[in-house]
Amino acid sequence: MPLLSCKAFRQISGNFFSAKYDNGQAEPSRPIPLTPIAQARNCASSGCPFCTILMANADPSFLPEEVLYTDAMTLKRAMIDPEQSFQLFIGMDDFSRTFFYRVPPEWRLPSLAELDKPWDELTLMRTWLSNCVTKHSKCRQTASRGFPKRLLDVRAFASSNDIRLVESQSVLATTKYVTLSHCWGPVAKHLICTSKATLSDRMQRIQFEDLSMTFKDAVKICRDLDQKYLWIDSLCIIQDDGEDWSEQAAAMASIYGGSYVTLAALSSADSTQGCRIRPREPAKPKLSRYQDFNFGSRRVRILEHSPTYWHSEYGDNPYKHDGYGSSPLRTRAWTLQERELSLRCINFAQGQLLWQCRTMKGSSELPWQEMIRKHDDSYPLPLKLNQREDFTSHGPAFQRDHWYGLVEDYSSRYLTNETDKLPALAGLASKFSEEQNPGNYLAGIWSDHLPSALLWRTVPLYSRNRDQPISPLAAFLPRRPQAYRAPSWSWTSIDGEISYESQRIGGCDDTSCIFDSEYGNFKITGSYYQLVATFDTLGTPSDAALRMRGNITELEINMQPIEGDFTKSLRRLIWADGTTVGAFYPDIVDDFRFVRSVYVLSIRSEPFYSSIQMPSCLYGGKVSFSEPASWNDYDLRMGLALLRARSGEVYRRVGLVRWLIKEVFDGTQPVQLRIV
Ligand SMILES: [Zn+2]
Ligand SMILES: [Zn+2]
């Protein structure tokens, strides 16, 4: 049924969807009369796409029958979010909410998933790629492009789907190739790889039928995108050749960084599950249906339901709500850099395709835009190191926050081998260093981010749903690796999720009112970095010390759990008379079953707004922040908990301390100490 004969549709001018429509109106919008519900239903059943979407959300069951047939529905911009949704009314009753997005004029692709039509993944992928290649100046290949040692030729045989492995010397260095990012899964699911024994066979021919589902999909997509070469780690690296493996692992940054596009099998737990959109739970509602309509010169996409945000579809929701960490690929440590290093990445999520390049993010539902709002009120701003820093999006505070975000993401992922902690981050660290110039790399932190970078804490896992086969909760409790890996002041000395929340400020939307202090008596006076220059720092010396100068004192730990602390990890620090003087987050809770006191080192003052994060039961509401008399004059301090490592002023870090009343340092003098 052509839209022109739809009475409801004809009532709406393109103006209704313009951003200016509501300007100057107290009400969210002027109502537009449409047709009675019964008529819209008829129209929908004779195939009208507009009425089909309108009626999909409508719940008129509570309206009296007479008005359904006689009174016209009216259309209004919704009160909540008038920029993106509208509602249907009869009289004063609203009975639907429908979402719309304006299609940017430069997005020329015809509507893809028109209501019940099947996905057109390929058209979408091609459009994203050609837009990125031709229009995004930030997404151009950098000069220092690497090249893998071997590639799979997916068009090796004219009349067969079979592929073969080729040495890259036989390929022009300017040849494009596609990379695959995937979960290997348990050993039983490693269907095919290359070993010393099979190398020469693989170079002759690999039967298409021998490939796992994910590899087959990747080969097909590669061909569909007119590409000839594909790189898959398990086939292109000789798995039982240690030398080949470490050489190629070290080249990972340039292999992914040099690839034309990375295909990421986001929702597949192992190589048998494929990288096409195949919902694993058919009962789960699919993503919303949508259709593009032209209203005058304007094109508008109308969706039945609110679209899924990029980050929640990815399983990477920055607010850590539902869906966080639920995509198998999202849970693996090695794959973070595969995503971050790639120039472009197409993720095969459970519900839809997700695009990411250095310019934009997009989804099948909303392919043209990144949907995350940048720094809205609810997302905490990074703390400043001093008064001169500002909140511009490329300033040092944001650079630090970007790295802290990567650390939080990375540390929440699984590693099969404990010893891979630094190697699986090495590519990302070298890229960050190249692009941001953050100083020396000290086992996972940057010298320019000191001393802020020391103020991490572990996140005790209590209920998050992790994709881990054996005892998901126990597997993710913070713990130390069996063999020494890094000095205690680095988060890489711990396995488990890390948080830098102490270095962000929440709950304040007026950045001009945020005060922060300098570091008082605290100073970093030296570090071991002269000794190491590599990013994997496998050879971090076991006495790698940070030398510093600061005020230190010993406090008792109260072993009673703090009421309302559902993580059961927070402890009170007390004076001999039992007065609470601060809070202690042990890095490993079990380390403190029998230890009754710690040294505390003051590093910085608590920012004024951190009282919002302070557990209210800590001081029983008795301590409050007073307005600062001057810069660097707050009541509460933040720092490290230490235990003596050996004689002399040599300590190791055992936790983070917060909201310490500054009187605990009364009478102390700054001392020189070393933390190992
Ligand atoms: Zn209609
Ligand atoms: Zn791009």
C-alpha cells in the first residue's frame, strides 16, 4: 500500500521532526490530529508500514470502545526526550511511545531492515567501509604499517571454496588484508590450527569443510567484501613454534593496526559458533523493527522500540548495568587490543552489527552515529592533578582517564596464562605511548600519570554474571599471580578487576565548582624505569622500587565489616581509642585475616565532591567536608596502605586508603621511602 493513500501519514509535515519544531513551546509539542485507531489498524493490516509501526506499540486496551472508533488519535512529541520520541494520545490519554531518529543527509544507504525483511549485513558493511575509507581523515593508515608473516588466500582456487596459507613475501606489501578477532574457547573446540607438522600442507590447500564455523564465516565475508587475504592467529602463526609465536605476538600491534578491517566474532564463545548474526536464544526479543520515511525533504527513521546502545550491545556499558561483560569476546584480555589497535572493526554482536573506527561508532539500527552521549552529568569527570589543568577533551586529565578506562576494561577480562598480563597489553601500551606521549611505561602505568596512577583499587566481585566455565565468582576474586610479575604499586601485580573511581568526580555538573588539591608533602623522587625500556616488561626487576617522600603513620584496622558495605571488603581504620579515622580497601581481602595494623601514606586530599562516594556509615554522618579555606586545604586525605617489606623504609602496597582525617598525620615528618 503506497504511503500517499495513508490518511494518518498525510497529516504529518516534515516540520514535526525538525529540531526546531518545539522551540518556544512550554508543552513538548503541538498535537497533530491523525485518524481514529480503528482506521489506523485497517491501514496497517493492508500493509501500510507507517501505521504498522504506530500500532506496534499502541496499548489502547484501557480506552472506552466508543472513543476508539470515533475520536482521532493525536501525535505529540514525547515529554521525556522530545528529540527522539513521540506519543499517541486520545484526549488526555497517551497509549504509545515510538522512537525516531533523523537520518543525516549524507547517509545515502536505502533503508536496510524494512520491517520484516531479512538483514542486509553485506550492504551495511560495504557502506561503512566505503564511508570510512573515502571520508574519514582520522582513519587513514599510518606510515608505520606492519605486515603479518603469513596470510590466508581466500581466493586461491577458482572453482572451489578452499583456501591456502601463503608467505607474505609472495604478496605485495601494499596488499590489503582482513583480520579476525575471536575466542578460541576450550581446547576441544580448537578444530584447526597450524603446527610445524602441518605447515607445508596448509600452504598447499586447506579444505573449506575443515574450517570451523567462525573461520568459514570470516572467509565468506572476506570474499563478499572483495578481499583476497585474511589473517587468523591460529592458522597464520605456527602454534608449536615458540620463536614464531613470540615474534608474531610482539607484532600484534602492527598486524591489527595494518589491517583493512577486523571482523570480531563478538558473541561466539568458541570457533564453532560463527560470526554471523544468529541469536542463541530465539525467544529473546530481537532488536526493534524500523523503517525510514520521507517527510518533505527530511528522512526520518522510526523504530518500534528504543534502539540498543552501542556499549550495551557490545557488553561494555560504561555504567556497568545489564549486559556488561556478557559478550564472550568482551571477556578475553587479548582481544581488547585487537579492537583498540584496529583501524576499523565490525563486531558481530548477538542482536546486530556494530561498527567502530577512529571517527565513529554505529550499529545496524543507527549506523550513522555514535550513540553514547559524551560526558553527560551522570558520567564522572576525571580529577585534575592541579589547578592549571582544565576539562578540555584532549587535556592531560582526559588522557589519564582514557588510560584508566582501558585499565579497568582490560583488568576485568580473563587471561588463560597469568604470565600474559603484560604481553597482552603491550601492543596497546606502545600505541598509547606513540600517540599520547605519556612518559615512561612502568609495568602498566605511565610516569606522567604519577602519583594519581597509584590510587587504584581492586573490585571485589559479588554478583556479576561472568562467562567463565569454572566457578565464575571464585575465578574472578582479586588475587596475586603465583610467580612475581610486577611491583606492588602497579595494578598489574594483581589479577582481578581494577577501578580508578577515586580519580574521577561524580555528581557535579558544574566543573567550575570542582576544587582539587596539589600533593602537599607528597613527592615521587625516583623510579626504576631507567632499568627497563620494553613494553612487555617481562623482565621487571623484582626490586623495582618507586622512591618517594611523604607523610606516613601506622593505624589499627577494625575487623568488623562495615554495615551496608555489600562487597564485604571495606575496613575501618581506627585510633587506639576506637575512633574511626578513615577507610581501607585491601587489595586482597584475605591478606588481612590476621593483620591488625597498616602504615598509611598520604598522597592527596580527597576532592570536595568525593563525599558523595563515601559510605555514609563510615563516620555515622559525623564527619562532613567543610568548604576549603584555600587550595590544598581539605579535611580528608587519600593514599596507600603499606606494610614493611624489609628493614629500613622499604614497603609494599597492600591497599588504598580514603577519607582519612588529616589529624592522623599530626606530628609526622615527611620521610624518604621505597615501595617495591
Ligand atoms: Zn497508514
Ligand atoms: Zn572511519
